[in-house]
Amino acid sequence: MSKREISLINGLYILANNKNPVLISMGNGDKKNVMSATWLTPASIDPPKVAVCIMKKNYSNSLLMENDSYVINGMEIPDKDMI
């Protein structure tokens, strides 16, 4: 799988409208976590923001409350219909 550069607007559209897995990674010091997101939507283009649903009791939520930095990875699975 290779990385490719896309515009912010195209990236938000792809994340919100694709049926491929979306992974959100976050951490604070030695504490790290990656979670899959089943729902996210663009919230703003300027500044760029997305909205995701994370349960309050979820470990990922506690990490985001400690440090609000995270990475959203949209994945491509060419043969996802076979899974």
C-alpha cells in the first residue's frame, strides 16, 4: 500500500463516504492506542475538523482527554468485498 497526497476537501470526502476501515491512533507518553471508527463526518473545512463518536468509558476517550492530538488513517482494501 502506498501513500498519496490529496487535498483536504477530497480527504474529508473520502473519509466520510468510503466503506473502508478508518483507524484513529492517539497517545500520551507511553500510553498509546488505535481504534477503528465506524462513523465520522466532516465538521469544518476551515479549520479542518472531523466529528467521531467515542464512548466516554472507552480507553481512547481517556487518552484524547489527556492529549487532544490524534491521527486519522483511511485505509484502502482493494478486495474488501471478499472479506
